[in-house]
Amino acid sequence: MNFLQSQQWFDTKTDLGNKCFPIGHYFFQTTKLPLVNKYIGYMPRVDLTKIDYTSLVKSAKEAKCVFITIDPENLKTEIDSRQYLKGKVSNIAEGLPIHLPNTVYLNLEKSEDELLANMKQKSRYNLKLAQKKGVKVSISNKDSELDLFVDLYLKTLKRQKYAGRSENYLKTVWKHFRDKVFIATAYYEEVPLASWFVIAYDNTLTYVYGGSSEEHKNLMAPYALVWELIKYGKQNGYKILDLFGIKQDLSDGYSRFKAGFGGELIEFADTVDVVIDTRLYGLIKLVYKIRNKLRF
């Protein structure tokens, strides 16, 4: 099961003000719509074949949801989301993914030599450069490391003009995953250059949030950070390092960075909306369409 369906995530979202509704081993969370007493539901990373859809629709109605967006954990090669749901729910529609539907899995059961050989040549070169220049990596769940990460993360958001998570949000996740979360930070001469917030759940390490400094970018510190995470995962019996989201066309530098480690490119099944209130759903989608046109 994905950490996004864990009890810790349920508790995190509840603590942050979302209402959460159990559906068997899974749950959906709700976000209130402005101006009306209605909600949007969300089920992250669930197996479409293991959902009780009768219970889901009933709970969605009780929760006053207009619709519930489902991001499957099934692979696209395994299942056609909308086709599978036909006959199981009355109204389904193509959904807008909340989490990117593509990611990179690094198989930690492979040897270090195999993992190095699978890397793109440029990534191997940058890793060796970071190591040669003396970049060091700390992996810890000390609160002081979290404070360092939060500072670097918030500065990164401001620099990149990106709407990310607040300090309170990050510290709430940290609180509920206490023994399953840590910070990996790459340093050069005690100066933090890159830092990742990592969740360990089941047999998987997942990169969730990241921050970086503008200093010493030529030292390629993030490559050393990922390599030390790989070694940490292997030493502690994890099977997968999930780099948690890339653009399918690798059109941005961060996606190319992740893909450069030579892992398996994963594509999840299409996101679907289970529609409860068809009239309001159509209105909301129209507002989204207009908003996106104005924004882009």
C-alpha cells in the first residue's frame, strides 16, 4: 500500500483540517468548495480492483461530495480506468491528476554496480564529480535536520515562485510519520546545498519534498544525495526508491535529473472522477476550464 493510504497520512490530513472517510482498507479526504456547503473528494493511489464502490458512493453522498477524484496505483498497462469502472458506478468522467501520473522507481535489490551501470553517462559523471569535490550527505530524523530542511525548502519556493507546502504542513507530516520519515541533506564544507524530505513506508522510500541552495551549484550535490539514499535504502532492506513524479515528456530539468538515474519509468492508470452531483460537476469543470485559460 502507498503511504498516501496509510493511517499516518489519514491522521495527517485530519490534523490539517480535511475530513477523511474510510472505505475498506482505503479512505478519501474532502476539501470544501467556496460559497456552497459541498465538497470535493480525493482518493490517492488506490487499487481500483479493491474498492467497494457501493460504499464509496454512499459515503460520498453522506460527505456532500460533488465528485471524488481517484488517482490509481494500478499501472496504465494493467487497467483502463474508465472502462473498468463502467457498470460499477453510475457516472464517471476523466479526472485531472492530483499527483503526477509518471514517476521513476529505482530497484534497490540490484547491486550498486548494476545501479551505477544503469545510470545515464552524464548522471554517473556528475555523481563522481560531487564525490570528488567532497560533497557529504547526512540522513537523519533529528528535529534540527527538519528545521534546516524547512528553511531551505521555503527559500526554494520563494526563489522559484512556486506554491508548495507551509511550515505547519511539513511539520504535521513529520509528527505523524515520526519513525518513518527523515531528512537527507547534501553538504559542502558544512553548507547545506540540497535537502530532501523522505518517507519510508512498507518496502519503499519515497522522495516527497525537496529544497536546494543557489550556492555551489557546480558541485552537483543532488547526485550525491540520491546515491546515498540508494545506499541507505539497500542497507536497511528497502526494495524501491520512488522519486515521486516526473513529467512524461521529461520537458523540465528535474524530470530529466530523476530519469537520469536509470530507474524504471512508471505510468499509473488514468485518473477518474466518480461523479455524484452531475449539475454542479459540470459547472465546476467549466470554472476550471476558464481559470486555466486565464492562467496560461
